[in-house]
Amino acid sequence: MKNKKILFGITGGIAAYKACSLVNLFIKEGCDVKVIMTPSATKFVSSLTFQALTNHPVYTDMFDIINPEEVEHISLAKWPDIAVIAPITANTLSKIAIGIADNLLTTVIMALSQKTKVIMAPAMNVEMWKNPIIQRNVFSLKKSKKYFFVDPKGGVLACRDEGIGKIAKIEDIFNQTIKILKNE
């Protein structure tokens, strides 16, 4: 997996802290990782953490210019071999399913080549996960050959409810991503 390019998206949920370990696994495997965080994600984990892990600037805002010679969302969309969003919230999952591009992460996902696969690891409250609207959006994304899910697992959630909604084990997300990269 040396030199494989992974665009890593992080959305705003308590499971955002687990992204640190997952990004580190990809780095140890020899992957080059760039991170996009939604504004809500930065409330849970600092972008500085991911900058230190990846040795790349962390992208958080559509209008922050990191490289003035590029159209950032397009250059980011052309860059990766694969994209991973972990955790992905109900909000971001639904935006992607219906084509809303109102932040940097969703805009970049919309601009990805149709050949670039996207791995999604949802994390949310059990009732949100069971919501028919969310399930319809998951089904819609799964029908394509572009979006792949590492489904959430059961357990006690951050809100103390019990049920399916916890982000999958980081090893499972890592293994699914590596498997898809090897099959390309």
C-alpha cells in the first residue's frame, strides 16, 4: 500500500477521535493521507492533530486558500486513489446521497471521479441509524459501485442508549479500505 493516496474525511460526531488511530494505521502502512474535516468535526478533535499525523495541511473550509495556484476542491478531488469518511454522520451521509455540496468535504466528494471509491463508516444514535430516511439513503448509496459501507456495530452509545450506531472497529474500516485498494 506504499504511496497509495487516501483522502480522509471526518465529520462531527463523538467518534471523530477514533479517526486519529485510523489515519495512523494508514500512515504506518505507507499511505499518503490528506484530511478534510467538517466544521463540526473540529469541535471534537483538533485539526492540528491530523496535521501532525499526516504532515499535510488539514482542509476545513471551502474558502481557506491553502494553495493559491489551485482550485482546492477540484485538486483535492483529483488527488486520491480512494476516499474514506470515518465517522460519517447522518447529516453528511444524507447530503452525499442527495447531492448536496455545502461544505468542503461534500463538495470534494461530489467532484471525485466516478472511478474513485468512497468508504463510509457511519456513527450515530441508534434511532438515527434505524430512521427510514437514513436507511433509504444508505441503500441508495450502496446501489452504486462507488460507495461502500463499513456498517456501525451495536453497543452502548455516547448518549447512553444501547443499539446499533457505534462506529465499526478501526481495524475493520482499515481492512475494507485496503481490500478495495488491492482490487483496483
